[in-house]
Amino acid sequence: MLTPLEFEKPILELEARIADLRQLAENDGLDIAEETRRLQQRIDKSLSQIYTKLTPWQRVQVARHPNRPRALDVLNRLIEDFTPLAGDRLFGEDQAIVGGLGRFRGRSAVIIGQEKGGDTASRVKRNFGMAHPEGYRKAMRLMDLADKFHLPVISFVDTPGAYPGIEAEERGQAEAIARCLQRGLELETPFVAAVLGEGGSGGAVAVAAADKVLMFEHAVYSVISPEGCASILWRSAEHASDAAEALKLTAADLSRLGVIDAVVKEPVGGAHRNPEISIDALGDAVEIALRQIDADGLPGPALRHRRRERFLAMGG
């Protein structure tokens, strides 16, 4: 059962009518094919109208939808022979970041993913996708592995931000994020990052300093959450919608600004309505990105230099 967003309520009412009709048909043997088809056409038309005119704040809500494809969904569908690796060899394991070795469409790769969890228990276990320092140090360990064995890195970004708790600060959160970002820039192998839902602040960019950065159409990627920005600028989170507009956090905005390289189209009504089709489209985009990097034929040091220059030039 999909969790409806506020602006989707008219669609929810139509879907409820279809469900009622099917129940009647099951009980009374009525022919509802024509009426169901008509209602479905209205739903498709309404979805198209709504999702082509989403405001930035509405896109934030879509990006946070609990039914959106998560990192583990993507791994399960796109990555074969996945072998998870745990721990940072310094402190412990962080469940908010999953990673390991696997095959992406026949090609061995190192995979890093930020996982929010799919229900209450798993969200608590995964700390809602907010990594501690050991999560970023685990990501660095995986990048070291990629460089050692000349494997591409593919990361799947989905986090509100790095965990801001006292214990994370005590263990060096800012240093871990900075070093993870630095390590990504130093890779001498291809690096592709994809924003699935939320790309929040340094917690996201730490694993997204890539040669190619992709975003789902309704994902968001920003230096701070709209609520956090509103709390600073307006002293009230009630201005989150204004902050979302000002932050230019949508995929279309970021593509226009040159921050990302490609926007992955989602089915009408968002990736949460058809996760499998969405994940397959993402897989195609990742494959194209890897082929483009390969086609450039740059040796490791030149690839590293180009990546560093790309990020250093942003905002110049």
C-alpha cells in the first residue's frame, strides 16, 4: 500500500473507487472493465498533470517517500554476486552505509550505498540513513580496495545528512567526511554516483565526488535540508518551502548548473509507484556513464586530475 502525499489525495480517491469496484465485481460478478479503464485513464492524466508541475518543496516530499527505491533495493536488482564487507577496522560497523564487491552487468565493481531502511525496525537499525564516522571510514576502505584491484566504484546516495549526534562528533565526524571526500577525489579508477532520494549536505557529497553524478528525476541534492535552511534564515522551519525554492536542489536545477551529469527519468507518479522500472532505468544510466568514462581512455592519474578539477571549478 502506497503512502499518499498531501498533493496526491485526489488520485488516492480515484484509486479507492477502483478498489471498491473490484470488490463489488468479486462479490456480485459485475463487469467493471469499462468503468475501471475510464478511472485509470483519469488517474494517469491526473498524475501526469501533478508531476509535471511539482514545486521544489513537493519534490522534497517525493524524494523522502517511504516507498521510493532504496540502496538495498537497487543492489538486489542490479548487482550480482554481491559480497558485503563490514567495519572500518578502526571502531566498528555502521549500518547506515552498505558496501562490498559485486558484478554490475558482468563487470566487477565496488559498491557503496546509503540505506535508510524500509520499516520502523530497519530505519532505527540503519539510523535513518545517517552515517557515523565509521560509515565514512568504511567507504574509504572500500575505495582503497577499488584502487588496489583497479575496480570502478558505484555509489548510491540517499541520506538526510551525516549523523549530528555528540558521539559522532566525538569520533571525528567532520574529519571522516572530509577524508572520505578527499579519497573519492583521489581515486584512479572510474567513479559513478547516483542520488536515489535525498542527497543531504556533506553526508551525501562524501560518497559522491565522482566522475559522473546521476540523479533520479524527483531526487534532491543540497548543502542543507530546507527545514535547516529555513531555521537559519527565517528562524522558523515553516518557511521550508521558500528555502527549497531558493536552494535550487532539484535535478533539473542541478543539471542546468552543471553540478550533475544526467537526470534519470522516473515513471509518471514517481519512482515509488514503479520501483523496478525506475531501478532498471538507473542501471542503464550507470552503464552509459561507465562506458563514457571508459571511452575517454584516460590513465588513472589523468582521471584523478580531471575529477579534482571538475569539483574545484564548481562555483568559480
